[in-house]
Amino acid sequence: GSGRGSYIWGSSVHNIRIERLWVDFTRGTGKKWAGFFSSLEESHGLCVDRPAHLWLLHHLFHNALNADAQQWADAWNSHKVTIPGEKKSSPREMFTFGLLEQGPRGITQEDEANNVAQFGIDWEAHRNPAILAHHADNNPQDWHADHPFATFSTPENMSEVVVDVVDIPNCPFTAADCAALDNELAQIVDLTSRDMAVRKLVWKEALSLCIRMNV
């Protein structure tokens, strides 16, 4: 929780379990949308330096992206997890039956680890090349942890995650114009489709309409 000062100190192998989740999310949802936005920028007129383009991107796809992320989270919470010595259960089942069996509870004192250096390491995930490659690509600074000539003896970064706040540009249209844009776009393309090729067409048609509306 906030203010606890928790952090992981030492080899990045202690982060492997969360890395496994990020690999799954990237494969299932993140990679699809990243490729989609890159394609719009490379071949379909998206200019990320123009506030109006960012507004249109947000207007068209914010809800769809959130829906995809929520669908992935729901599926992940229902998938079976293998835990040594226990039957396979989903995260949702573990939470629900844990409340029934143990009762509601807060944060408790953890048992002292016999081997601190290896505490919490998921060795199975640590031997997975795909997970390790994903971690290396997204955490290039972690080579310091095992480097024999590193010049520091304490963690460079603690448990702070800095999230840059991105201001969504104001709508360049009046409310009436925005409604007209949505209505006309709905007559041209299927706005409910989850096919990325159709969504690409949604962007192209919407951008074309916006250009004509500002002439």
C-alpha cells in the first residue's frame, strides 16, 4: 500500500513473477495496440505532435482500448494458476475461497526467509527465455545489480513508479460539430467492430472528415 516503503533490492530475478504477467499482457493486448498506433503514424496520417490528432485518437479509441484491457484482466483473473502443493485455482477463486476459509484479513508479518538472496524467486519463470528477454528489453538498467564493478551499494530506485500525466487536448469542435462527426462516421464504418483493420479504416475516415470540417 501507499507509504509502506516496500521495495525489491538486488537481482531483478525477484521481479520475474510480475514480468510473467507483463509478458502475457503484452502478447494479448499491448502489442496489438502498439502496432496499431505505429501503423497509423507510419502510413495513415497520424501526427503525434499535433494536439488535434491526439484528441481524435483519444476520442475514437480510448473506450475500445480500455474495454480490451478489462477483457484481458477478466480473463487473467479466471485462468488457472499452478502452485506447488495446492490444486490449480484462478486468482479470483483464490481470493474468494481465501476469504471464506481464512476470513477477511489485512497485511500480516511475513515469515522470516531462511535464504534472503533467493526469497521470492520464481525459478521456473527465470528459466523462460521469452520472459527474460521481455524483462531485459524493458529494464536495461538492471545490469547494474549483478555487475562486479557497479559503483553503488544501495538501490538506485525504490518503490516509486513515476507516471507522466498526459493532458488530452481540448476538443477542436463545438459539441454540435462533434456529434455531427460521430453521426456521419457511424454511417460510413462500423464503430463497434473490434477488428483492427476496421479500426484503421475508422481512423482514416474520421481524419478525412475532420479535415473537411476545418476547411
